[in-house]
Amino acid sequence: MLTALIVALTLTAGLAVAWWRMRRALTAVQAERRITDAAVARDHSASVAQLVEGVRRYRAEQAVLAAADAVVTTALAQHAQHRNGDPS
């Protein structure tokens, strides 16, 4: 009877140790995954920020080009008027 009790306790202790090791390994995997997910999120945020900055620069460049186009168009129109003798 005592031997059976010792065997049962040893098996239970072995299962507890196995469960503890599995739990610790699972916790380590989960921590690694959280770190990886955070890194991916940071990279994604940085990529989105770069895209937003690129769009902002593109729109600013387009606004400058539109203003330059308006200036040149106005100057050409005025030049054509003066060339044709229109004093206005």
C-alpha cells in the first residue's frame, strides 16, 4: 500500500513538473509572440507614417506646381494682350 502511494505521488509530482514546464514554455512563446507583434505594429506604424508624409509632400508639390502654372499662364496671357496692342 505504501509503495502504491509512493508511486502515485511520484507520478503526480512528475505530471505537475511536466505541466509546469509546459506552462513555462507556453508563457515564453506567448511573450515572444507579443514582442514580435509589437515590433510588427511599430513597423506598420512607421510605414503608415512614411506613406502619410509622402502624400503630404506630394500634395504640397502639386500645390506649388499649380500656383506656378497659374503665374505662368497669367504672364503669358498678359504678354499676348500687350503684344496684340491691348493696353489693359
